[in-house]
Amino acid sequence: MTMLAVFRSRAQALDAVSRLGNAGVPAQAVSTPKEAGYGCGLSVRFDARFYPRVAPVLKKRAYSAFAGYFRACGGTFVRV
């Protein structure tokens, strides 16, 4: 299952992609879907099975523009 970590800052989203890659998590930057309600932000897409590794990396960095996690559900994304 696909998950998104939604950011309101492109720079912070790209930094998160880099940090997750260094932690061995395959992740990529994608446009934030409209369902997330955060305008033209950038999100980090990753497989849900990596969430236990993603959450500590993002929490440790304490990104000010981090808006939350969303998961794919029936063709749309819902807040976790």
C-alpha cells in the first residue's frame, strides 16, 4: 500500500527524500494530491511497509512544514 508524507515546503520534502534514502527507504517526491488539501505542496511517497522506518526519521528532523501522513484508499488518499 502506498503512503504519503505531506509537506507544505518543497525544500523540506526533498530533504526528507534524501534522508529516507540514506536510511534505506525507497521514497520519491511527488505532487501532493488535492485530497490532502495542502495546495501545491510536495509529498514523499513510500510503501506502507516502510512506515516503521519512515516515522522516526521524520520525527527526529522535526520538519516545520510536515502536514501528516496519508494512505492510498480506493483511488484516493485519506489522512492516517
